[in-house]
Amino acid sequence: MPSPTSRTPSVSAYVLAHALVATGHAALVTLIAVVVSGCQAAHAAPSAPSTAPGAATNVEAAVPVELASIEHRPIDRPLRTTGQVRPGAELDLAFEAPGKVVSVLVEEGALVKKGQVLARLDGTLAHAATRQAEEASAKADRDLVRARTLEGSGALPSTLRLDAETGAEVARASLAAAHRAQGHALLVAPDDGRIEARNLELGGVVGAGQPVLRLAVRGLGPVVRVAVSDRDVLGLALGGGATITLDVAGATALPATVTKIASAATPGSGTFAVEVRAAALPAGTPTGLSAKVEIARLERPASLVPVGALVDGDGDRAAVYVAIDGRAKRVPVGVAFLSGDRAALREPLDGFASVVERGAPLLVDARAVRVVLREPLAPSASNASNASSASSTGARP
């Protein structure tokens, strides 16, 4: 049965052919037959779509991707900085009274004992003041004795005797102050230790309270002091673990502990002083050496994703892709820091459990995706032999 789209030659065409045959025009009849058959072929049913290899298609190919879970957990982010080796305790020594330096008995690096005299001021004026106070005290004592004698004989009122007693007390206090002032001309070591710095010279004049020597107290051992920003100091705690590395000591990392954290920022710099102590640091380690310090610290970012999932990075901004119903969705993110193969994000990726890791650079928003399993990094021996045999036989793996 002819298809609805095919056409049958008209009756007039057959009548014409029959007449031509009757009159002997056979050649013309043949031509008409060819034309009619051509028309039938031209109006045949439409052909099926081409299935030849390489033919164009409008179907979008899905990009194969692999997913990685979004993590919410603390992550190790050690604080790495540099500092200087310093004594465990340092004391700035100063005279309590002004004067001229007449003797300096120690040099930088000298080991001293508690009570040892370190320097002297000119004591001439102090000695004269002491002599004057001694004489005044002696006179006040004599006046008091006489007043008491006269009071006993009735020749002196008791009020004058009380004034004499007060005068004697004042004189004795002045004598004690003079003796103390004479002692201020001496600078003595308050503890055992080593002189780290010397800021006075023979013949110089110093003021009261002006630091002239720095003493490193012995027994506490050396420490490393570092300056830490306000953002980093919040993640530190007393007793936290750390390591100290001295380049001059063979670059060996020594275990250490955080022993002090300043409660206020240093004026001018705005940083916080942190002290790290290593038990294995030799007691005789010179101060001022540079040291590398690594302090253990945990941070809790909003989310953790693989670094390979980040795309379109620009400073601390980037994007990740998530797979929703077979389509890629681009999600902008803020990156707080990188730690190993993980990127810590500032904002949580709420509502998503995973992100696209492999294949992320190939995606655009709303692109079709196909989730696949991660392939092993190295095929096993059996898989390798199977792949080799399949290749030799021409089979596809």
C-alpha cells in the first residue's frame, strides 16, 4: 500500500501512453515511463536520520567528575615565626641616687655572685651628709638628757622635754637616711647570673633609676622570645607544644613549651610577646642568636574542602562546584588559609555534603555532570596483565 506521501501517476498519463503505442511512438512511451518512475522515487517516504560515525548531535555530553566530602573539624595550623635566644630572666640594674661613676668592676659576659659589688659612684657628698647627720643626732641626744634633768629639778616645763625627745627622734631618722644614701653609691648584684649589657663608663654621670647594667639570672635557663600578632595569639595557650630550631646548632628541632604569653600588646608594635622554653637548650647558649619557632595550634574553620576543588581563585576569593540533579552549580567561597591539601573556608557550605574535586576546572554553571568513582593511582599486577592481554587481542578494556 503506498504511503500517504507517495503519488500515483494520473489516468491521463496512461491514456496518453496507450495512444502513443497505437500510433507507433514507442520511444516517446519509454521516455514518459522514465519520467513517471523518477517522480515516484522523488516522492518516496522520508529517509531515516543518519547514523554515520561523527554525525553532528545536539545532545550535551556530561563531564565526568569526582566528588569529595566537605569536612567540619579542627585542623592543625602551626604558627611558624622567628625569635631570639634570651635569658630566662633579665634584670635591669640602676643606682638609686644620682652621681658620678668612679668604679666599674665588671664587663659584659662576666659571671657574678649575689651581693657582689658591680660599680661605685663618687661617695664624697654622701659621706659628708652622713657625718653631718651623725653629729646632729649626737647633739639631739645630749639636748634630751639635759631637758630630762632640768625637768626633774622643776626648772623646765614638761613640754620642753617632749620637744627634746621629738628632736632626738628626727635626728636619728636623718642619720639612718644618710647611711642609706651612702649605700646607694654602691651597685650590687641581686642574684647569681651573667652581665648581658653594660651602659656606663668610668667618669660618667648617671641619674637615679637609670639602667646601667643588665643581669641575666642564672638557673632559669635560656628561652626564645617571639612577637606574635593579635590574630595569631588567640590560638595559643600556656603549656602548648612547640619546637625551637637553631641554625648554628645543626638545624635540629628541639622540643619546647610555651611558658609565657603577654596579656597586653607591646606599645608601638602592637604585637604580643610570647616566650618558649626548651629544656634541651644548653645553659651556656649565647643570647641574641636567631631561632626558628613552630608552635602547635588548632583552628576551627567553617568548612574544609580539597585544594583541587577550588576554581577561579582571586586573592582570598574562589569558587567550588557542587553537583545537583546531574548539573554543576557554582558556589563562591572565601578562603581563610591553606593547610596541606586542604583549603579552610571562612563561610560554611550549608546544605551541601560534597564538592566536585576532579573535573572542577572543566565546568561552568549548569553544565551536565556524571559522577564517577576515583580510579586507583597505580593498577595492580593482575589488572596490568589483564590490560596487556586485552590490548594484544584487540579487545577494549
